[in-house]
Amino acid sequence: MKMGLLKKLVLQGFVLGWTWGLQAEPSQIIRLKIEGGINPAAQRLIERGIERAQAVKAEAILIELNTPGGLLTSTRAIVQRMFDSEIPVLVYVAPSGAHAGSAGVMITLASHVAAMAPGTNIGAAHPVSGSGQDIEGHMAEKVTNDTAAWIESIAKTRGRNEKWAIEAVRKSVSIDHEKALKLNVIDHVAPSSNALLEMIHGKSIQMKNNQTHVFSTKDFEWVPLEFSFQEKLIDTLSDPNIAYILMMIGMVGLYIELSHPGVIFPGVIGAISLILSFVCLQALPINYGGLALLLLGLALLITEIFIPSFGILGIGGLISLFLGSIFLIDPSGTDLTISLGIILPTVLSVGGIMLFISVYVVKALRGKSTVGSSALIGKEGEVIRAIEPHKAGKVFVYGDYWNAESDEVLKEKDIIVVTKVENNMVLMVKKKEG
């Protein structure tokens, strides 16, 4: 009898100790920070955070937010992922002085728990154009109505102030943390992330499928989640100013390579810059009319090299580059802009470089044309690029580089003699005897 009672007590003690050990284990809170524009990098980080939270069955995921706005496509994807999350998503606008603007308003309203630090503000969600100005005409009405309807549905789903949400879009209103709490835009004002978790401990919220979640955040463990190297690179390249500068560098590099074949280095740098700019542009809403104007500007400046137009093609190219730069970003898809302070000096610098090179090339071509055929015949030179029968190579003769052909195989550094000059300024050469 005593042995049976002893076994029972031991078993009860084991169960109680095991249960206490489970309860003593702190809750995990996935924590990440979004500072800057809402772009594909921010989207990937938030989606990865929610997936991580669900995988480890975390108590919640906390997003510390400070953003002026960003891409509508990325914002829609983030909001949709937050709605589908099986783990509560907390959005905390912080630190003091931070702002949840435009896209940040939608993300804050879409959270299960929305909070702000003292000294922060939220609002100004009216859509703007790629140059930072108001969208005009029918497009303005279309974009504004669509965005207003969307933000109203977000606020309604989360039980927040629908009227204010619509005014944030239509009238671009912005409020501080105190007013946001009073108007039921947010749920809490907290001086820190730790204080916010203390506030929500024991409180319940409605999750998807009408399931109730009761927060257990008295004891918790922060699990920080940061941008991966790839996400950091995407975040940097998603800046439209950087994408634009890379594109212009690429154009200049290719322009130099086309006007000076064989230089190689500018062409390589130009190709790399263009590829990187296309990676950037994939993350941005592009107006293909603006892109076409940029390419037309490049084509006109290249044409200026070969067709004398007394500067008309060059000026047309500069105008096309400027207009293409203004219209490059689609006004209906983002709050990000290419700064006019970047566009003007870039277009002038790129145009100046290209026109200078074109003038240099024209002078060089004219210099070649003034050298008579008889002056070159009999001149000696050196093979720069190997020549095979019926395949052109390159030689250095009379202080300049020339395309050349020969009836015999000539290797690099072979000494040659010019025998004839074709009408297209291709030299016929042979190997120097002796």
C-alpha cells in the first residue's frame, strides 16, 4: 500500500515538473526592422519572417516600421501575406521620430496589433507620380479610387477606423501617435517593444477562420531576423535613383565601345551596369514609353557620330534622354521617385561626354580621310590583331590603327608593308621581307 502511494506521488511530481518546465520556457517573438522604402527586399524579409514564425510556432512576429512608402505591388503582397498568417503580426511604428507613410499605412492597418512609439506619425497615403507630383487626369481618379477602396477593406477587416483610412488616401491626412490611438487607427502607444509585449499579455485577438489567440508574452525571447546579403543587394538596387544612374553609366559605356571598337573596358563596365539596371527595373514599375525615349536618345547620339547634323541629332538625343528620365517610372505603381536633382546633372553630364566623344571620333575619321592612298602605300607597320586570308585583322600604321586584310597569314607583332588602300579605308598588307 505504501509502495503504491509512493509511486503515485513520484509520478505526480514528474508530471508537475515536466508541465512546469514547459510553462517556464519563454515564448519566441520573431523581430525584424523595416527602415526605408517598401520594395521587393522588404517584402521578402516580411514573408520570410512569417514563414519562420510559423515553422517554430512563435508567439508572434514583430515588425518595427519606419517608412515613407514604396511599391504598391510589394505592399499588396505583404498585406495579403499578413492576412494569411497563422501567427499574429504586430506592427510597431518606431523609434521616436519614425513615420509610417503611404504604403506604411496599409501595412500598419493590416496588422493584428498596431502600435506606435511616442513622437511618431502615420498617414499621407495619397498616390503620387514617379516624379513626386500629384497624378493628373483620369489616371489620378482611377488610382485614388482603387487605393481608397483597398485601404477601406483593410481597415474594415481589422476593425479599425475606415473613415480616417479613406481620408489618408484621398486627402493625404497625417496624424501623430496620440490622435491615432484616439481615432482607433492603432491599438497601443508603447515606449518600447518590450513595453508593447507587456501591454498585450493575456489579451485575445481574432485570427483567420475566426480562431481566438490569447497572447502569452510575459516571458519571451527575441529572435532577430535581418536582411540576407541578397535582400540587402535588392534593397539597394531597388532605389530608382541608383537604377537610373546604372542605366546611364551602361549607355555611356556601350557608346564608347561602339565609337571606339576594341577599347573593351568601357564596354564591359557598360554591359554590367545595364544588366544591373535591368535587375533594378524589374523591381520597379517601369513606363516603357520612358524607356523607349531613353533608348532613342542613345540612338540619336550614336547617329551623330556618323551623320553630320550640325548638332541637331545630338540636341534631340539630349531632349529624348531628359524626357525618358522623367517618364521612366510608372506613376501609378509607386511612391518612389527619380530625383530631378539626379536627372538634370546626369543627363547633362552623359550628353556632354557623348557629344565630346562624337566630336573626337569625327575629327579622327576626317583625319584618316585626309591621308591619301599614295601616302600609305609602302608604309611599314605592325600587326595588332592576327590576319588570316579573307579575314580582317588590325594593324598600326602611320600613327593610327587600321582594319587590314592580306593574302597570307600574319601573326601579332609581325612587321608589314601596305600594298594597297581599298575604298572603305581597309589596308591590303603583306609581311615585310627580311
